[in-house]
Amino acid sequence: MKKLIAASLLIGASTLLMAKLPPLSEEAKAKAAEAAAKAAWSGKVDAYLSCKAQDKVAAHYYTTAKAANKDTKPATETSPCADPGAFSYLPSEAVKPLEASGAHSPAPTATSPPSSTTPAAAIAPAK
């Protein structure tokens, strides 16, 4: 009986968890995007610090191995550690195409109807 009650409670809880959540607001989407960018940057910083620590340990090992006259192979060259720099985030809506940003020139004011009987040579004579 207890197993049946526990199973029904688990099924009820899972249906509540699987319910569709309302869509996020624009502000919540922006915060989520910034948090994702910060998490990616933190991963790069962690990888950089790990790389620096590995270089330090390897350098210490090779100096102590040479001092002890151990038969060691020469160190293999690896790519240098890439410093990710300071965190900076540029929201995607800040980078708009020129058409969407309103930076394009407005259409010129029409001086005549689009279909007139005046020949093009008379409107703009050749030079």
C-alpha cells in the first residue's frame, strides 16, 4: 500500500514538473543570455588557470629531474595558455543591421508622379 501511494505521488510530481512554463519576458531572456556568456567566460578562465598551474608543475618537475640526474626526455612544446581577458558582454540587440537601426537615408521626396508622359531625356538632360 505504501509503495502504491509513493508511486502515485511520484507520478503526480512528475506531471507538475513536465507542465509547460510560460514564455520568458525579454528582460529574463537578456539576463539568461548574459548568465550563459558569463558561465562560458568562467570556463575559459578556469581552463587558463589550470593551464598555468600545469606549466608551473611541469617546469618544477623538469628542474628537479635534471638536478637528480634522472634520465628525462626533453619537454615537448605545447601551445601557450590563452588568457581570456576581462569579462565583457554585448547584448545581441545592440548589434543591429543598418536597416533595422534606422541609420539609412530616407527616400527622397517625389517631384512628379511615378508614371509620367515626359521622356526621361527631358527630365534629366544628358551632359
